[in-house]
Amino acid sequence: MQYSPLNNIPYVSRVDAGTIDLVRSFGVEVVSSADLVAEFEATLSDREVQTHLVAADRLGQIVQDAFGEITARVNRGSGVTEYDIQQHLLQEFASQGLEADHPPIVAIDAHSADPHYSPIAATATKFAPGQFVLIDAWCRLIGEGNVFADITWVGYLGNEVPEEHSRVFRVVAAARDAAINYIRQMLAQGEPVLGCDVDDACRRVITEAGFGSSFIHRTGHSLHTSVHGNGANLDNLESRDDRRLLPRTLVTIEPGIYLPGRFGVRSEVDVYITHKNTAKVTGIDPQTGILSLPCI
């Protein structure tokens, strides 16, 4: 039934307590339909997988090019803002047959410490040398049946990235890679991979580095024809998602460290669990260091 013990997974827990009591009164054991729902709601057809792969490849290139666009406009002295680059990304999506349900995140310095910041024209910060930049963008091929891609990259406007920013990035990247490796290890052993356990593996790296209180959201979410799909989320913070990562499903892995008033680092990749129970990072390779954006 659409039931989750202790309401661990609110998305699934839909049946009222009285109905559960009634069914149990007939001597029937009630078990959660969580994995069954995910089987129908989150697994991908071959065509859907292909739409994701195309979107992921295009998105990766668009985000890379956006950092180049920032550098070029700053060096021209054209007064470019977060909002301007957000709109540039949307224009690039449209030109390449892509669409997004909401505009992407383009965040400078303290704004990057807010995981859900979104620039608006009237208050957007202007780019200048010495700033840290975060871009989180998601899109799909135009059409309701197509599957999203979702990535986050970071850069620094200057010839040399400050060591503090690099140190935080290294922790975030290590946590991201720990989550990927945990999934691969468990799949190789034939063991079930639970969303909450992946979150634990990722969060442990950040906590041991002393930034546990600065990782303020779940590790990742299900990805499908909506940005937040109905499969397992990588979450043992906002909820305890004990659903399995099923074959032919997609998840994001996006740990972050957020230092309010200063900056926040997030690194996001998409991971596909294949029908052979292997884990593949789609699109461009994971970011290995903060991009240096040379300024004149």
C-alpha cells in the first residue's frame, strides 16, 4: 500500500492510518509500495535514456561556454550581471532544442551560499574580478516525454583561485566521488543501494572534514521527465528515503558546503543505474577543480 513506516518517505505515505488499521484487522501484513511505485514512475525506456544522454551532453557544453561568456563580457567591461547570464543560458537552451521548468541558478559570492538563490533583473549582482561563481542548470529536450539533465559547476574570476575556495571544493568533490563509489561498490557486490545510505556515505566525508553543519540539503534526487522524479532520493536528512536505486533509473549527486555571507560550493553530476546494475556518470566528466576565469 501507499504507506511508509514512520512516514519516512512522505511522497509515498498517502493512505490514512484508519485504513491501515482496517486492512491489518483482517490479518493482512501491510508493506510499503515504495519500490513498486518507483518501478512504474522512475524507470526509463531506451528512448528516454537516449533523450537524457543528448540533453546531458548539450547541457555540459552550454554551462562550460557560459563561464567563457562571463569572462569575455567582464573583460570587455560590458557590465554583465547574474541575471544576464541566466538569460543567456535560457537563450542557449532554446537555440539547441532544450527547455527548463525554471530558470537556472547563477550565483556570485554570498549568493552561492543560498542553494535556492535565483537572480532577478532589479537586484542581480554585477560580475567583477575576484568573485566566485556558481552555475546550476537543468534542462531536457523540448517535449513532455523527455528526461532532464541537471549539473552544477563553479568558477573564479581571476588567474589564481584562492586556497580557501579550493579547499572547500576538494571536500565537496571527495564527497561526490564517495557517493558514486559507494553506489558502484554496492552494485558490484549485488547488494541493494538505498537512497539514505548513499546520503550517509556522501555526508560522512563532509562531516569528517568539519563542515557537517554546512551541508544543509539532501545529497541528490530522482531525475525523470520532471527535474525531481518519483524514484529514490539520496536523502537521510530531509527524510529517510530507504527506497532502492533501481536499474534504469537516474539520480543527481550534488553535495554542497555553504558558508553564509561568504560563498557556497556545490558539485553536481547525474548518475544512471543501468539495466546491468552498473552506475554511469552521464554528460561531461565531473569537475575536478574550480575553473579559473582569467581577467584582464
